[in-house]
Amino acid sequence: MTTDFYEVDELLTEDEITIRDQVRVFSEKEIVPVINDYWERAQFPFELLEPMGKLDIWGGTIEGYGCPGLSSVGAGLVQQELARADGSISTFYGVQSGLAMRAIGMLGSEEQKQRFLPGMATLEKIGAFALTEPQHGSDAVMLETKAHRDGDGYVLDGSKRWIGNASFADVIVVWARDDDGEVSGFLVEKGAEGFDAKVIEHKLSKRAVWQADIKLDSVRVPLNARLPGAKSFKDTARVLTESRLTVAWGALGHALAAYEAAVAHAQERMVFGGELGRFQLVQDRLAHMLEAITTMQLLALRASQLEAQGKLTPARASLAKRHNAARARALIADARDLLGGDGILLDRHVARHQADMESVVTYEGTDAIQGLIVGNEITGVSAFAPR
């Protein structure tokens, strides 16, 4: 079967193809054979951290500090291949590389980069990114967590929700409002007094990655724990803009896995004296799936090219995330249906991807929120409620 109908590989560099193929081989050998069990038990696969840490992928496009300095397309392809294997692992990568490491690399001091990024690039140190709050998700700009200046440090008070990796992270980028009302990032290290993270249980999506509720009760951090480049929510949004693009690549990875499973089933399943794939309706459904994958590939590729040129606006990132998440969700649902009863079995993988896509559609901005960001660009008028 082909998943490169428009020969997108011809637009990739040799390095980009190499890193994609390396991650694909690793995923097929190390992740896919074991992930269903972790997903079913809602356990994080800590045993995979050591082998994954040897992959030169952590930190994505960050250069230096032990990071790989991948191209924007290369980092997207890594996200694609990890999601193609499993959504929980791709989310872990997104939090570690796309949010925590990116925030430190983009907004941190030289001392902060030297201290944290090398260990994070080998997974010896795990990071988290604490922005969302119990009452503030889509309106994260309204966050209520406070950072009060007190002598030679800051005191953090507040709550966070849906924070990936937070229950075992070595460093958490906590976003809080300072005494002047501006939003900034603060690095809270494991073991900080007054910091408590509790894993959210009973999830039906992304079950093999842990998100946590966080309580910050007079958590004290030194002055040099503040990210100097984070001076307002606009700086937070810069991190989110680039991260949304990786989500678009991840959605493509989920879609690829479901499409490949659907094609294999159509070729192997025998009904009414012949293979399922000979029926016109089935071939039409597969054509629709390939159409969706092709448009997703081209959109993600072009958005990454724009990022590399410094032209990735929030609206462009939102359009890519919105389009790819919606198309992947529909494609995977169709693939699950095409597999019939087998479609709900974990060993066929499609139902796991279908459940995980429900998170992808929601996190880093729902379809509607992305639409408002794009709509603002179209009309020049913000539809978000004023502060």
C-alpha cells in the first residue's frame, strides 16, 4: 500500500527521511508490541524511557545543549511516527520536547538551558508544562496561579490540571501571574515543598501517559527560577503556536496507523467468496482515507516550512491543528467501522487510536478555539471575550 500518494518524500531532505525511518523502526520494534498492555492498565511505560532516551530526538529543533537541532519538518516527522505507534508516547514527546524543553530553550536563561536541557535530551531528566487550570483551559490567558515576590525568591500559589508528566517530572514549567499581573514561567523542581501532583485516573483516552492535578501551596523558588524571556502571555503563546504544529503532525500519525490497518483488513478479510477490498463501497472509503492523509501531509509539511522561515503565525498553526485533528478523527472512525467487530480489539490497534484522537481534538485548543484564532486573522476582529 502507499501512504505517500503525492510523493512527499521527494520534498524531504536525506536527514529528515533518515530520522523518520529510525523512529519508525524503533516504534515498530519497541513500542507497538508492548503498548496495548500499558494502555489497558493505564500505566506509564517507564521501561521505555532508557531506550527512547538513546534516540537523538529529544528537544526537536533546539540546537546545542545535547539537543538534535532537527529541522521543523524533521521534528514533525518524529511526532508523526511516535503517534503512528501510540498516542500516549507521542504526547509524552510533545510535553517533553514541544512544551517543557521548548519553553526553556526559547525563553530560558543560558544558565537554565545549560542546567536542564542536556539531561532532558537523554530523558535523564523529565519535564512538564503547567499552564491549564481547573477553571481555565481554552481561556488559559485568565490563569489565576500567583507568583509573589518575597525577598530573594518567589512564592507560588494556585492549582493546575491536565499536566502531563507532572507526577514524576524533575522540572515543571509553571505559568503564573506576578505582582504586576503579567504572566511568566517559573521552574519548579521535584521535591519542592508545597508542591503536590496527583495522577488523574479513569481516563478513556491516552491511557498510557499520566496527566496530573497540581496544587501549589506557598511553593518557594529562587529568583533565577524565573524564565527571563517570559514577560507576558504573548511569550507563552509563542510556545503554544509551535507546539500546535506538532499536534497536527501527531494527528497525521494516528491517521496513518488506522489507514494502514484498514487497507490490510480489506486485503485479508474474505467475505462472500472473495476479499473485502474488491467491493466498490470499500474501495471508495479507502480512497477517501488516502485523500485525507494526502491533504494532511501537504498541510503539515507546508506549515513546517513556514515555521522554518519564521512565518508560522498563530492562525496558520491553528489551521493545521484544526484541519488535521478533524480529518484524522473522521478517518479513524471510518477505519474502525470498516474492520467490523475486530475494530474494537486492542490487538488491531485502531480502537486505541480512535480513543486517543479524542484527546488530540481537545488539547492545545479545541476545534472551535482554533476556528476563532483563524477567524480573528480573517476579519481582524477578536471573538474572544475581553478580559
